[in-house]
Amino acid sequence: MKTKREGWSWLLNSRKGHYVVFVPDGRALCQRWAILGSGDFAEPTHLERCAMCERERVKRNLSGQRESR
């Protein structure tokens, strides 16, 4: 079974959900939080999301689409 290497996570002591990417270092996209271990990811329908993580995630998705064309 392949484990998910990125996603939204509720980090301890954080008031908002952060988008964490394990490659290369397990940091949130906002660079304010890091996670150690395997991570527990879920789509945060009930979480308040970190605005900076959301902006960076959208930028990553848009740049990935441009490169694939």
C-alpha cells in the first residue's frame, strides 16, 4: 500500500489546518510548521485552512499544469 506523501493536516498547537509535503523535509507550504513521522492527512472540510498554505498549494497546482502542456 502506497502512503500519501502530502495533504492537509491538523498539527498540534496549530489553530488551522496546514498543507504538509514530505518531500523533501516534511514542512508545511507556509514554512511555519514541520511534521515528524508518517503524518495523518485528510481533506479538511471542517478545518479552517492556513491561507498561506492554500495560496502556495494553488500556485504549485497551476505551475504543474503549465509544465505538463
